[in-house]
Amino acid sequence: MTTLKGKTIFMSGGSRGIGLAIALRAAQDGANVAIAAKTADPHPKLPGTIYTAADEITGAGGQGLPLLCDIREEEQVAAAVDATVEKFGGIDICINNASAIQLTPTEMTDMKRFDLMHQINTRGTFLVSKLCIPHLKKSDNPHILNLAPPLDMSPKWFAPHVAYTMAKYGMSMCTLGMAAEYKKAGVGVNSLWPLTAIDTAAVRNLLGGDAVAKMSRKPEIMADAAHAILTKCGSDCTGHFFIDEEVLRDSGVTDFDQYAHEPGGQLAGDFFVPDEVFDRVPTKVLRSYN
């Protein structure tokens, strides 16, 4: 399969950034995309709402469905899944994109923020997947894609921000466990993570503004990598912790300047990328925590 035409995607988050880029790439094929997120009104510092995202998806060639949904609330997720099935007739792909971040050391981490990260990242991924799976089992090529990092248990990923690392690795453990649990059912369950920093609102607001953004790639690299994964046979492609550049190189892509803000410029490595990944890819990046 080389296209997502006619496929229905249920995505948590997605009103901006990487999630929206993935949705728009799928929409170019003619996919249906349900955007289940909380952003109904414009944020003063963050662009996009579920409604503008749905309009962009429709404008790109797909069908967008805006669903006001807090993925911490089981009843709201269930209603959003039901609305998607009622509108499009089923669900083929579940993308767990929603995530909360706070890069603080232990003593500076407020427990409300700890709870928020775990409720959205780990619990939200589990809940959204759980409620989509009965519908995914009816698809001819079902996928779950978690935007979550490889499970690299090096202390360097934990020491600076234990709470955030635990919450993101909770998403990764959903990939590890569900891939094995649903292999016989033919559901492909994988993670996707970037080699480099990606220019999103979170990067600009939390990690250094324009200076880091210039060392980041555009969200479209993650969108193209997600498309490459989701067009594979789910029953054969499961249990992987994919890195965006490696996925695209395996698909024949050689021009990565197209994703750079400054072609040929210095790139910053993303969090959680194991050293062996940096060692085996041709692209040279400034590694995190080195």
C-alpha cells in the first residue's frame, strides 16, 4: 500500500505542530482525520485550534473532523471515538500525538504538572489506544503510531527531568506491550521519534526560541516518516521504535536539506536518541547531554 486514500485516522492532539503536519500529509492522499483535542479557542501564544486544523485537512484533500476532547476523560474519548466511527464508518489508524512536557528536576516539579504529564502521555496513550482497538481490528490494515522515544534506559535521560522521562517512556512501553499483545490480531503498533529537534511551539517556548528553531528540522520530516510507516502492512511492521531520518532513508530519501530551516547548518539532536543511532546515521548533529 502506498496511499492512505479513504483511510480514517483518529489522532489525539493535532491542532498544530507535528500532529497537524502528519494529518495534512495523510490528507493529501485523501484520508479522513479526526482531531481529538482541547484547543477550541485560539491561544495567545500558540497557533491553531481543532477547527482550523480540520479546515486545513479538508483543504489539503482529506476530510477533517474536529472533536473537542480532553483525553484524560474516558467518557470524552469514548464519545470522540464513537463520533469518528459514525462519521467515517470505522477507524484504521490511531495516532497518539498529544503530550505534555515540563523539563524540571525533581524538587522543582509541581505534582499537578507531574500528574498532568502522566495523565496525558502515559494514561492518555493507553486510553485512546484501548478504545480505538476494537475498531482497528475491523480494518484491513490497522496501525497504532505513538509519538514516543526508543526505550533507552541510560540515566542521562532521567537525571535532568525524571517526571517527564517517565511520562514519555510510559508511551513507549505502550508500544512495546501492545505490539506483542495485538500481533496475532494484525495491528501494527510502533513508535516514531525525531533524530533532531523539530521546530514546534514547544521547542520555541521551552528550549530556546529562535536559536534552537534554527537548529531544528521542519515538522514535515516527521509527517513523511509517519506516512511511510502507516502505508506498510501493519501485521508485518510492528514493535519498532522508528527514528524519522532512518525511516526515510530506508524509503529512498536522500535530500534532507528540504526539511532544514538552514540547509547545511548545525542541527541539534533530540532528547532520548540513543548514541548508537547517532553513530549509524550519516547526518552529524549536536548531541543532547554530551
